[in-house]
Amino acid sequence: MHTPRELRVNNFLSEPVASLDYEPVWRAMQAFTRQRAPGTQDQLWILEHAPVYTLGQAADVAHLFNSNNIPVLRCDRGGQVTYHGPGQLMFYLLADLRALGIGVRTLVEMLEQSVIEVLSSFALSGEGNRDAPGVYVGGAKIAALGLRVSRGCCYHGLSFNYQLDLAPFAGINPCGYENLPVTCLADLLQDVQQALPSRLQLAERITERLQNNLGYARASQTLTQWPPAAVAT
């Protein structure tokens, strides 16, 4: 039985929301993971990115057929190609899986389950797909997953389509699947005439579910500005 751990939440969302370039955030996650010690507190970084297409380390570039002048970056996460941009919330989990006592498959399931539970609070039915990780509503993808594990510690994480322009997804086979429909929370709630929560409200809901499902004793959340004051603390 592992000792309950605390999760430090660095929420980089602000009003107006600042969209962060992808590469500096990715490099900061790498640096955090390299510098970790056994007692380093796990962290969750919540933010939005400036428009970018990212390719996983083994992704087939053929799945990107129209970048439309949007930057393209190959990174070290798993998975194929996806789009990140303003209005999509990123939940980057920097965690010691050994200390949590879970493996990658369980982590993926817990990330998916957290999103499914939040969607359920809006009376929306979400589901995972073991063959194509992520969360879907009516067959349309609303959340994507991509992870990297190094020395038993993970980084990257979860993207959730909150309220964004979905047009850039037409330039790719999302996550490597041709004609995969993509949706966002704003459109789904509009269809059922429900009010859209704020970014911060949604981030808090997802954080709460992640904390509970991953077994953290508590989460200490701060609203911060990029870059972090320290990479590993």
C-alpha cells in the first residue's frame, strides 16, 4: 500500500487567458522530470497553448496533410498527430508512478475516467476506447491523451476541448484516425441549452476528479504565471 501523496497544482490560466508556446512548456516538463528526486512532489500544470500541431515520437507525418501555416513540432510523447490551440485546456501530469503504485495502463484509465465523470456532471455520456485512448461523446473525441514515462515518472498528459475553433483538426487525421469527428464542451452544452462553466471552474472540476481517482491525499492549487518559479520543488 503506497503512502498517500499530495499533488501540487500549478494553474497557469489567467484572465485574459495567455496561450503558451508548446516547446518551452515541453522542455520544462523534461527538465522537471530529469531533476526529480524520490521525494519530489508530483505536479499538475494547467494551461492553454498557442496554435500548434504536435507529432508523437513515432507518429506518421502522413497523418498531417494541411498545416495551413500552423507550426508543426515532433515531441517525445506517445501517439500520433493532434492539434493544440486556444480554448483547449491542457492538464500535464508530472507524477512518480512508482510512488503512486500504478502502471501506465491504469494511469490512462484514470485520466479517461476523470473526464467521463466531469462530463456526467453535465448529463453528457462520455466513454473511453482501449484501442484509441481518449474520451468520446457520441463517437466524437473531446479529450486526447499522450504520455511519456522516464525512470518510472510520467509527463505530458491530457487535452480537453473546452471552447475552441475545431477547423484545424480538418488538416489532420486526429490521433491517426481518418475522418475521426472532434467536438468541444461549448458545442455540446449549447446543443442541450446548458450554461458553459468558466475555464477555471472546469479546471477545478477536472482537477478534483484527477486527485480522487489517482489517490492523492489532497491537492494544493495556485493560480500562477508562466514560467514556474522553480522547475522542481
